[in-house]
Amino acid sequence: MRGTFDLIVIGGGPAGQKAAVQGAKLGRKVLLIERSRSVGGACVRFGTIPSKTLRETALALGKFRRLTSHVMDVKMPAHVQIAGLMTRKEEVIASHESYMSAQLARNGIEFAQGVARFLSANELEIADIAGTKRRVGAPFFVIATGSSPRTPDDVPVDHEHILDSDSILSVSYLPESLTVLGSGVIACEYASIFAALGTSVTIIDRSPRPLAFLDPEISDHFTRQLQLFGGRYLGERKLVDVAWDGLSMVDTRLDDGQLVRSEKLFCALGRIAQVQGLNVDLAGIRLTPRGLIAVDEHGRTDAAHIYAAGDVIGPPALASTSMDQGRRAVCHAFGAEVGAAREATPTGIYTIPELASVGLTEAEVKERHGSALIGRAHFKEVARGQISAAEDGLLKLVAHPDTGVIMGAHAAGETAADLVHIGQMAILGGMTYHTFIDAIFNFPTYAEAYRIAALDLFGKRAQRIAAE
Amino acid sequence: MHSEVEVAQNRKPDIGVPAAIRSELESRLSAGSLELPLLPGVAMEITSAAAKEDADARTIADMLKRDAALSAHVLRIVNSPVYSPRAQIVSLQQAVARVGAVKIREIALVIACRTGVFKAKGYEQEIDQVFTHSIGTALFAQEIARNTRNNVEDAFLCGLLHDVGRPVLLQALVTLLREAKVVATREAVLELVSELHEAAGSALARAWALPETVIVALGKHHTSCPEQESTPVRIVSLADRFAHLTERGAVLTSDAVLGHPALAALEIYPDVLEKIVKRAGVVKETIGVMS
């Protein structure tokens, strides 16, 4: 059976889904192809939703302990079942999938379950699970096939003792010890969740500090909390050998001679674009040396009518940016107006504690302007933090050294990912720190941290001027 | 041991098992009064001890020492290529410490089930076949779980015990027939066992306090709608098919399982199916070691 559409989107994750919806909103006939029976991609099945459901349990447990420590002693039994800690996962996934399927139906988007491969630059073949094939064509395509965990040759992932981000949550019991290879977002999110639940966690990476792209004060905050949970970060180490001992433990040997033994090992050394079997070469699409699909600023591949969006084109590979890329690609394809791409894209990291960042770091502002104005608010100074027993948090504001215009906001602690959006609006609006001093905030809220940080910044600036 | 293809589930035996005995067996099963075999003392103690959070290697090793045959089997299995230890395991405490209490429980269960838990005179060969088939199903279940990013340990345990209801029923049925002084045809006995083994397996798993995932997998692994069942049920349903095909001596190919409803339920595309099929040789080799 051959079908013709105005737009074919391959992959139903955040990028593909938004691309398809945008195409339909522009009145086009859209086909969305997805390997799974419902849309959502890795984000729903292996990523954001399952891990955040487990995280909520760890957070709730931690908060309960902090708020009731004087009257109750809550202990996690050894080898507690992971499934028991994520009982809401299936409900959350079902609800999310149902919402997304309804959205596709509402917009008249045709859905096909199967795997796609290019037969030429204008034609695709879709094969379903039973192997039944169908040909489809369109003047425009969006490739949004996502990514899968990268497994280095020297890490024998068996999904039983040595796991990756697709299999880490399939373990039955909470392991007593866990080695985490890598120090990126996925590595640190899982490391902190397991550590908060009582697993003895060791993170190993070449980088001197975890989450190296963040402002050092924010990543140091993460490391301190990891240590409080009983975990450790072994930076500037290279891996020599990883092996399951054949019985019960995974042995990880490092270049400094150290041997780290743990019940399970989690390999989170990056992700690779999922283009296998897609026959992109037949469509005239080039891959970068790292295996990503090369695109221009509009998301166009070397074949001008084929776009790519999301993890398949590489960093930042966040669900939020992927959605935006999918939407923008389709608008460009059909000549629809689209606003300028925003530079102030926030990054939310769902570690425990939550970390978030928007705009420039202190080091970046100093590099560009010679110096920077810095203001900090510790959550112990914020009434909401005291009330919620969440005093271990930080908001750091970075402003232009001469004008005081806000250039970056970085946060660690409860609601950090929400909190930086206020900073994002300040950056987009070109506001100075005075805005936060003059504004009235609800009391008690974490947003008050902006005023405290702005006052800190103001005080330091006044001292500096007086000293000069 | 007979697949759903071989035995039509709703077909009543034509001759052999009298309706009264069949009815008695069914009512005992539904009332939960079917006599269930107990695990031998040591295996039972190990199963309960392994489930406790403070289970330590020394205690479990001490339990094992009381059963020489079980100890010997444990040492043989932990030193086999299946576990491929780097150093030879020479003591029971070392075995428990390195394999872990949960794995020792699995090994103790397999050995106990094979060595005299179930007694049905005249059907010893069938009981033996059940456990060889179960090891194959467990190993295939492990491979399916690995390739679909599901829990490998759960899949193994569910596969290992999926047909345990068959020897339970054989034992009960042979006793009932003997007491009633009735001689039933072998075919009729096995057919009735096949029909009711899921419910019996599930009842036994509950009596042995096994995890809920195992109870469900044992009770539903012949479902015609794996789509509506839990992941372990889907995995065991497919692994059961793989194991049967392997036992028939044929070279396992993807085509032989195409169309199995669990493939769609587990979203196993031909590329992933091929990876599982390629492991058939290793599975066969391992069955030889564990049987």
C-alpha cells in the first residue's frame, strides 16, 4: 500500500511529536511513524517519566525523614524491590500516552507503528513487527529518531549486572552498591536517586568534577549532597577494565590502581544518534564524525527537504529543546513564521538536589567582560526553605559588571528547575538586578531568593565602589 | 511440557479420567485444598532465610551443610561455566557470599524440585522432562528480557518455575486415581494436567511464598492475549515457545516464531528477534550443564 502525505515524521518522541502537531496545525496531511505502539519515545519508556517517578519516591522519603526525624526512624529494607518504589510509573506513563495519543487524533495525524527506512530521498518503507511492508512518500520529512545509550567496547553491558540507561530501572532490587561510569546529566541523576534511597554510589569519570558544564558552585553543591548520602565522586580517573566477576560483583579497575567493587554498574558514557537501519545515505544525508545527523540553523539536513530534530542532531538533547527544534523545522519547511531562536535556554537537571541553569556562568561573563557582578541567596535565608526543611539550596545571579543587566541564573535545591525561569525572563527582558530589589514577591516563596541574591549583589557592588 | 498448540485447553478427556475425579481435582484446586508438596527441609529454610534482609552467608552456608547432596549440587553449579567464576569456589560460605543469597535460593529451588519433591509413580520421565524444559524456558526468558531491557533475574525465575504446576497435578491426580482404584490412560492424565497446570502452578507459588510476579507468570503463561498481561507473562509465553522448538531438535529460526502474539506485546522487531535466536546454541549448551 502506498500513501502520500505532506509531511512524514519519523520518531514519536518530544521532537517528532511537536513536529507532527505543528504540521497538522498548518493544515498539512501528516504521518507519524513510531517503533513503539504509542508515542513518547525513550522519554516516556526509559527516560524522564520512569526516572522522575522513582526520584519522587526518594524525595518524599528524604523529606519525610527530615520533617519527622525527631519522632520517627524510617529505614529502607535491604534489597527493597525497585518496582515497589515506582508503583505510580505505569499510571503516569498510561496517562501521558493517552494524552499524547488524543492530541494526535485531535489534530488528524495518522499514526503508523513500525520501523522506517529510506528507499530514496522522497520515499520511505515502513515495516511493522510482523514484517509487513508499506511504502509512503512526502515532499517533506522530519527525522526525530532519538538516541540510544553509547556502550564503549570495553564495558560489557549485559543488562543484568552491567546496565545502561535503558535497563537501569529493570533491576528488581535496590542494589547495596552501584558504580556509575560518567558524570553527565543521566549519570548524575540516577547516581543521586540511588544514593538518596540508600545505595552506596561511586561515580567515576575523567572530568575533575561532575556536570562540568555547570557553574562550579552548582556542581559542587551536587557533590556535597552526594557525599552526605554516603556516595563519592572519583574524578580524573580513567577506566582500565570492567568485568562482572561471574558470581555477584562487578569489578571496576582504574588507572590509579584502585579497584571499585559493586553489586551493579551503570554505564552512562553518552548517547548515540539512532540512525541504524534508516538508510540515510540513500536520502543523501551526511552524518557528522560522531554519528549525528548534520543540520543547518533551520534543522535542514544535506537534503534540503529532510529535516532532523532532537537527540539525533546532538546536544543539548533536552526534551524542551527537542520540542522547539521539531516545531521550528516544520515551520521552516512550510514557510510559516517562527520567532528567533532563543539563546536563553534553561537546563533543568533532576538530580537530588535539583539543579538548573540559564544564561551565562560567572566564568563566561568574566571572559567576555573582564569581570562579573555576583549575588547569592542561600535557601536557609529564605523563609520557604526553612519551613520546608529544604535549607540546603542556592541561587546565584550573574550580572554585567557595568550595567547590572542579568546575564545568568543558576540554582541548586528544591524547585531549582522552576526557579531559573524567573532569571530566564529577566535575561530575555534585558532587566537589571534592580528589578528584583524593587519587585514584591509572594511570601513565603523560593522566588524571594531573587531579591536576596540581588541585594547581596547590590551590597558587594556598593562595597567595591566604596573601596575604589 | 506440552504447549498450547499441542493441547487444546478446553477439550475434555474422552476416556480415562472419570468425571468425578476430574471434578474433585478441580474443586480442590479452586478451594485451595490441593495437597501441595513441601520443599525439603533445608531448601525451605534457605528459601525463607534468603528472603530476610539480614540473611548472611554464614547462616545460609550452615543450612546447606546439613544436606550433603544439596551442598554438592550448589558447588557444582557455582563452579560451572554458567557462572564462569574467575577463581574456583571451594567452600559453601564462599559460594553463598559470592553468588548471593537470592541466587542460592534459585539454585536450591531447582535442585530441590529435581530431586524428589514431586513423586508420581509411573510419570518420572515426564517430571524430568518438565524440569529440563523449564531450564530451557528460563534461559530463553533471560535472553528475551536482556534484549527488551526488562528484568533478567525475574524472567529467569518465572521461566524456571512456569510449569511447576504439572508435576503438582500429576502427583495429586495419580494419588486420586490410586485411591479410587481407577486406571486412566496416560494420554488422558497428561491432557488433564496440561489443562489445569497454570492454576496449580500459581497455587504452589503462593504456598511457597514466591514473588507476586512469579505467581502471575505461572498462572497465565499460556494466555492467548499476552498484550493484556504483565511483562513477565509475555516473556515466559514466548520463552516457552522457544524452548519447545529447541527441544524438538530443529535449528531455531526467526520464522519459526513469527506471528507469536508475545512478539507484538513485547515490541520485538525482526532485528531483535534475530539476536535472541542467535543465542539458542548457548542456551542448549547451558541446559546440558544445569540439567
